Amino acid sequence: MINIKNYESIVGAQAINELYYLGEKLKGKKVKNINSTAVGGGVAEILTKMVPLLNQIGVETQWDVIKGDQKFFTITKKMHNALHGKPEVFSEEDFEYFSQIARENAENIDLSSDVIFVHDPQPIMLVEKRHNNKWLWRCHVDITESSENVYTFLKNYILRYDTCVFSSPAFSQKDIEIPQVMICPSIDPLSDKNKELPVEEVNKVFEEFGIDRKRPVITQISRFDHLKDPVGVIKAYKLVKKYNDCQLVLAGGGATDDPEGIKVYEEVISAAEGDQDIHILLLPQNDILINALQRGSDIIIQKSLKEGFGLTVSEALWKEKPVIASAVGGIPLQITHKYGGLLTYSIEGTAYYLKQLLNAPDYAAMLGRNGKEHIKNNFLITRHLKEYLLLFLSVYNAQDIVYF
Ligand code: UDP
């Protein structure tokens, strides 16, 4: 059972008292989060922990998930890709269908809470139904290179919110004339995904999947998505494998709002060309499993082509793992290059760093240790809670908002 008091042992009593103090200031206010999936992906991961913790510190908080069919989520996935800069073609009918589903959801979700906190583009249009309560739009995506058509469509709705929230200062938009604030995502150090695990439990998971812990294991945990570049990871591994004996684990499940997973999974199987040392794992939602895979690996990769934040990087660093990750989106916020991890820009660069870490385990361990300290200081859920509480307060005291 999640208990806010348990975090004192990690961040100190003062940080927890501060949360209660801010929670008290929001007494009587109801907050509702709305997103598009209950499991899979970073947004659901955070809400699962954030919602009970907010309730514990006295802020009545709910979480609703919009409903949509395959056609709706195919359109929203296309939007997601277009926001990340992929050229996608949208028909009038796509936008009409998106609007129709949004309006159906608006009829079925109670939107009367004092603060409505909408996550990502899928539910963005619910704001059409706003009355005199407060509406926040939380953008978890890097929209700096978004395609004009989708951005223009979404901007009409973004401007109806009181405030929007981005994960990195780099994502702010000049032409959005409402307050924009930066709040980074976070990990929960006490969750099943991140808590300490006995080594026997880690070993058991590796045995079950037939992965040999006596030889180096390189792992990327991600939904099977082109933007996570699993095929690029295989190419980097193949460059390294010529020189260093190692195994590669590509593990991920699906998210209910991501219809592309199976197709990408099949592409990954084909790219592996039957190499017995490449383990492609289609996982059920099981946090202990992910935790064990991260803990038992020697190196963690996150070779995303685009990324909102990339929670898997913080998760791995929290476990003191050396991480090689692309310098995209929110990842450079989490990694100080050559101090608390390695930032990469290409397949060749990834292969170069993999070889370096495999040949220099002390250097790898140092990166992991420093990386953990950085995550402890910046990316734990207690910091995130505090910033959300301040955000909710700020919409009632608009003059106190800090702009960037
Ligand atoms: N994750 C998971 N199971 C999987 C793949 C990923 O639980 O099979 C988790 C992962 O550990 C992380 C989140 O989903 O907590 C992914 O968040 P991230 O920000 O890395 O990427 P997103 O999927 O949101 O693009």
C-alpha cells in the first residue's frame, strides 16, 4: 500500500511536511486527471502513483480515461507521430472523427472538478466543455518539430486552457499565449518497478527468459515503437558483437492507445535474424519483471529518435546502471554526458560507447553512481508532487506564475 510517509527515508521529513503544507492550501479543491490509457507508457505510469499520493496529502484527486476505438487511436497515434515531426497525412474525416469521439467522451465524463488536468493530445478537445473551473493541459511530447497541420488544429484547443505544462524548457512555444510552465516527470523509488529486489529474484527472471547473467547483458525497455528505434539498437549491438561477447534484450509491452506495437515487434524479430543472443520479449504489464530486467542488465540503452522525457532513463539510473541514451527530448535533462551516463546521436556512436563501457566496467559503475545521485536530486515523485501542488495553486493566484 502506497504511503507518503515511507518517502521520508529517501528525501527527508522536511520535504514530506512541505507537501502536507501545500496540500492544506488546496483543501476543498477537487482535481481530475484525464488521459487516454490506464496502462502502458509514461503517463499512466506516473498517474498510477501520483493520484493516490495526492489523495493522501489531502487533495481530492480522480483519474478518468477517455474511451476510443481502433480508428480513433490510429488517428491519435498519427497525431503523436506528427507532433514528433513525422510527415503524416490527415483527411478532414480524421479531424472530424477525432472531434466526434472527443464529444462523446465529454458527454460521459464528469467535468465539474475544480481543476481538470488533461494529459496529451488525445483528450485535449474536452476543453470545449469548460465552464468557470480551471483547465490545465499537460503535454508529455516534444512538440518543437511538430507538423504544421496537427499543431494548428491542437493549438485552437491549447489556447482555451488556463496553463500548459511541458517537460523541458526547450519545448515551450512562442505562439502559445497562455502561461507555460516546466515540470519534469518523475519516478517512484518505492514502486514495484524501482524498489530494491533480492538478487535471487533478479536471477529467477533472467533464468525464465533464458538470458545468461554470466555474459554482459545490454537492455532497452520500451514499447515497440519506431520512435524508440529498436532496430537501430539491434544494428548497434551487431557492430559491437564482432568485438565483444554480449547479449541484447529488447523488452516491451503494448499500450492500449498504441495500435502500431505488433507491426514494430514483427520488424524487430525480422531484424534480429534469429540471433540467439538477442532476446525480444513481449511482456505483460508486470513492474517486478521490468525492475528485474533493468537491475540484472549491465548496460541500459534508450536509443529513442524522439522522446518526451524517457522515464526508462531515470528508472535505470536510479538502479545505478550505466545508461547510453539519445540526446533527444527530455533525456539530456537526465544525463550529464560522461558524468552520469552517455548521450548518443547515432547507431555508430551507440556502438562506440557500448564497446567503451563493456571494456571499462569501473568507468561504467562510476557513471551509474553519479547518475543515481542526479535522479535522487531531481527526478523523484516527491519533487513532482510539490510542483503539481504549486501548479494547482498557481491557477488560483495567476500573478505568481513563473514564466520561462
Ligand atoms: N514500460 C512498462 N512495460 C513495458 C515497456 C515500458 O512498464 O513493456 C514502462 C517503462 O518502464 C516506463 C514507461 O513504461 O516506466 C515508459 O515511459 P517512457 O517515458 O520511457 O516512454 P513512453 O512509453 O511514455 O513513450
